[in-house]
Amino acid sequence: YFFPNASAIPPSLLPNFTSGSPWDVFHNFTGCHAGEKRDGLNKLKKYFHYFGYIPDGSPNNLTDDFDDSLEAAIKTYQRNFNLDPTGQLDEATMKQIVKPRCGNPDIVNGTTSMSSGKTTSSLFHTVGH
Amino acid sequence: YTFFPGTPRWPEDRRDLTYAFLPGNNLPETAKAAFTRAFQRWAEVTPLTFTETSSYGAADIRIGFFSGDHGDGEAFDGVLGTLAHAFSPPNGMFHLDRDENWMVEGDVTQASVSTTVDLESVAVHEIGHLLGLGHSSVEESIMYPTISSRTRKVDLAADDVQGIQILYGSNPNSNGSSTSESATQERESSDG
């Protein structure tokens, strides 16, 4: 749907105008911490896997456990986005996670240079992109 | 700024790049103009030029809007979530999520629909990928991975310019005044 300007199309005429982000459900995990098991947490892990923060294994094998791999992924994510690297799903981190974003991953092979400033080489992406 | 693994870039004999829109999308001229403005922002700081062509198959950069699974293994997810993705040089594929509510001109911060996304802002970011830049942690930079809905962010930051000029050098016709810090107009929306 292309809007020619800010008020050209009444919201009521847009089929998707009430739809939120597919990641809005992640807000339910705010405050979830290491050692917990929460229904649907594997979807958050898939998010981190998709963007390169959980590099190993198939996304279909991810569990609902808040395990070490998830905690490490959150810490790296927090560093990349200039957040306090606590490894916890605090409100600031969750607010960042659910923002719309580019589909290209931030990390490949578990290594990121995103937060390290001025590098000339980056293990950033797979062959596909 | 960061680069893709191996620091791929368009070869030296390909500085005048062409781009084309997927014919089946039938984009309005206002949408095409948003892409033209986005390309121009990168052209101002590099020796690269960008020219639209009607020959989709022969274009260096091929732009298409798709829904869901569109065959490259990176399915889109409907409104918001992932907005677009682009491939490293010299692949040239630039895909956008057809299900987004895209604004092509005007003040996106005043959009009545909370899920409205500024097309030019996303295009400037993805063109950075098409030219060889990865994501940046500098929040003001174009190559920062996230952008809220109803937000406009189109000006290259110093971080973006430094990165792209390592790959291609500067625009020989520029007096250097085109580099500007990113100016972002942001209105907090329900999604973040």
C-alpha cells in the first residue's frame, strides 16, 4: 500500500491498519530471566537466530528455555544497540527488539563488529546476502 | 560502519550503475521518485552514478516488492517486523515487503496510520547494503538496523560517508559540503 501523503488514505480503508508488529508478542517476555522456561520463548530465540545472535543449529530445534545461549545472544544484542549488556530482557531491550528493522542479519558465525566501531572487515553476513 | 565478509564492492569498471523496478509491481511514479532520491544521496558522496532503466533483467540493481516467501529463503512477515533486505555487491537484488504501509512522499511523522513506514528512509539504508555496507551501531547512521514507523531518516551520517568512501572514494565533483549528520524526525509510535 503506497500512501502518496500523510492523510491520503483513511485508516479505515487499509486492511492492515490495525495490525501490529509480528514481534509485539515478545513484550510478554519482558522480565523473563535465565533459568526460566516460558511458552513461546523459542520464537524469541528464532528472532535472535535469524539475525545471527544464536549462530548454531537449526532454528527448529530451539526450546522454550532461557538458557546460556539466549543470555549470550541478548548481551551481544545489547552491546550492538548501545544498551546496558545485562543479558536480561528489560524494557529498554524489548523496546528495541520489537522495532521494525532491516532483514539483513547483524552477525555471522557468532562474530560481530557492529559494536566495535571503525573496522575495515566484518564477519557480517552469509553468502546469500 | 561495517562491511560484508571479504569487503565486496562494485568493480572499478562499474561505477555507472543502472536500476530497474520489477514490472509486475506497477509502482506509481511517486514511489519511483523516492528511490531516485535515495540513490542520489549515495551518489553525492561517491563516484557512483545511478540511472533508471526499463530493462529489469539487465539492470545492475533490481528492485521488487514481495509478500511472504518469495524464493530467496528470507520470507517477509507482513506489517512491520522486517521491512526489506538487500544483497551485497555485485548481486544487486533489493527486496521490500509488499505488505507494509509505505509512504512515498510527505511528512511521515504526521501519518494517521501508526504502521506507516517511510519508503525513502528504507531505500537509503538498503542501497547502503547494495553498495557493500553492513550494519552500524551508530544510532544516527543510515546503516543502523532499526527504524520506527512514522520516522524519516534519510541523511547520510558521517559514519555512513566514511564507510562508503573507503569502498569507492569520494565524489570528484563534490566540494565536501554534502556530508551532513543524520537528522531524524521521530515520533514515538505504538510499536516502539
